[in-house]
Amino acid sequence: MYAMKPILEPDVLDLLNNGRFDGEMEGYILSDGADLFGWSLFRIDGDVTTMLDILPPNEMFMDGLIRASVAYGEARGATKFTFNKDNEHFMKYKRIFFDEEGDVISNDKLFTPCEGE
């Protein structure tokens, strides 16, 4: 059974980060039983959730990981989010869903239904 859950163990965050990003960060993992098959890493800084890295097994899971990460930040006071521009998965997602938006996007754009919905 698939599960998506926050990463609570600092050593798991360190392993997935592999020294690429400085400072505190949060994350989500995707697993099937004991098998890890995807993750996201993000940072909450004031009112912005910064998506740092993602390893999605496919685009369906990528959307779920991004939404879960931004919702986690929102629950802790973040009202906006942004993407690491060096990550091709994030840039593709932004082109598809937020092409007209700037670098920092209101959480409402992610969680508010499209007009006509």
C-alpha cells in the first residue's frame, strides 16, 4: 500500500539532502511498505515554502508531493511558495500550471479550484 508521510527523522533528511542545501528543511516520502520510491525536500522561511528538491516516480505523484509540501508549510504560517529553479521537475510543473505567475506564488493558486469548477 502506498503511503505519503512527513520525514520526521533528521538522518533521513540528511541522507536525501546529501549536503546540497544548507539550513533546516522538511520533507515528505513516498513508500510502498518498506520501499522508498519518491520524496520532496522543502524549507519554510517566514511566509514562503521553498520547494528544494523532488524525486517523483511519475507526474501524478509529483503533484501530490508538491501539494502536501505546500500544505505542510501553510499549516505553519506560509502563504506562498516558490520552486528551486535548478530542478527540471519543478520547472516543468511551473510551466504547466503556473506559467503566468511570478517566482513566488500564492498558496491560493494551488488550492483554489479553477473558474467554472
